Amino acid sequence: MKRRPIFRAFAAVLVVTAAFAGVSACRPEGPDKSPEPAAAPETTLRNVTSDPVHYTIRVLFSNVGPMARTLAPGTVDRFSSRTAMDLQFSNGDHDKLYRLEPGSAHSFRLDERGKLEMFKGAHGLADAADLAPYVPTPMPVVEKMLETAGVGPEDIIYDIGCGDGRILITAAREYGARGVGVDIVPERIRECLAAAKAAGVERLVEFRRQDAMTLDISAATVVTLYLLPESNLLLRPKLEAQLRKGTRVVSHNYTIEGWESRGAKSETLTDDVGTEHAVYLYIK
């Protein structure tokens, strides 16, 4: 009598084992159909200076030691990692240390003092010019640019390097102007679309992920720029070839070399944190 519980327990184990064996036997033959893990996001570093950049990078939470790298002018380094990376380089005066998040894009550039610096916003595409890092235009400057250009409801504004879309969204909301913004970074375009919807002006503005050098700007009555001097110079042939006579071009902080005779107005202002900005107006 005392042996029956043990026997029953043993029989139950046999039944469960047989059930699992049956499931295993019924599994379809052939290759494993389980989904492959998603690829690690790619972090990119572009060198837009005229000299090689020497830096060291370390992947966090990894057994791999620091990697010493040299990035030639005009080239891009790519790293696939699911964890952040620490990057270190010297700007000639002292060492700089940055934390790079997975999937982010950056560029090595010279700052206003001519020192090597790293900026967010490089797109990492080898076949498209990197016109500027992402630095949002302060709102007082946005308002001054639109005021200086004399924007009205009849205008079509093309914002080259539109960032988060604030120039076009402000022009649409406050002046009823239409606009087209172009940026090469997908994240910026997503921000533009969300901001335009939140402001209720999505019917007046359009945002495109596109290389600015391939953009047709012939429909513009106003063009807004916050790029770099060399980028303005690179765009100048397009402005000259495609813009109609009388089109206004307003640039934040940087002039357009060779357009001195087209300069109609320039103003300076100080933003909310005390930084001085310049606004230049040109007439095609």
C-alpha cells in the first residue's frame, strides 16, 4: 500500500516525458525559422577638416580594449554597437572626451577658434555633402530672419538644412507662408513633421530627407540658410542658376562669398543667453 504513491508519481513523469517527446517529434524538419537578431545600430564619424584626425575609441561594457584610429580628411568611420562608446582626441590644447550613443552621427570640425571639435549632426553618407552640424537657430534669430526677409502669406520659403523645422513652422504660423524644408538626417525630418503637426501648420509646410545639392529651389521666393561659409559658397552656383530675379536669400551668421553686390541688408542681435548673431539679406 505504501508503494502506490511512488508508483503513481513515476507514471506521471513518464506521461509528461512522452508528451514532450511527441511535441519534439512533430516539429517540422528543415532550417530553424526563428528570426535573426536585429543588426546593431551604426555610429558614424566624419572628418570634414583638411587634416587627419587621430582619436581613440572604447566600446563600453566590452572586453575589447581602446582602439587608436586615424580618420583621413573627407572620410567616414563606422562602428556597429548596441552600447555607448567613449571617444577621446586632442585639440592641440587639451584632451577632449565624448560619450557617443549607439546609432548617433557626428563630425570632426574646426570651431570658431580654429580648434578641432566634434559636433552632432553629420549624416555619414559618402555621396552627399555635409553642409553643417546641427545647431538650432535661436528663436529671436528665427524671428529676425523672417522679419528681415519681409516674409508674407504669398511667399514660398525653402529652408536648406532645416534642422527641427522651426524657421518654416514659425513662418507658417505667424505669416501664413508656405515652405519646403530639406535635411539629410532622418531624425531631423521626424522632428519637423511632429512639430508641424503640433503647431497645426502641416498643410503649409513640407519636409524632405534629401541631399540639398540635388534640390530644385526654383519655386522659392525666399531661401533661408544657417550653414557654414564653405557650404554657402558650395551652394552659390545653385542659387545663381535656379533662383528667379528678386528672390530673397537670408543667411544666419555667415555671408555668401562673391555676393557682396547682392547684399541688401545686415543686422546683428543678441539672443536670450547673450550670444551675438548676424543676419544677412541678399537679393537675387
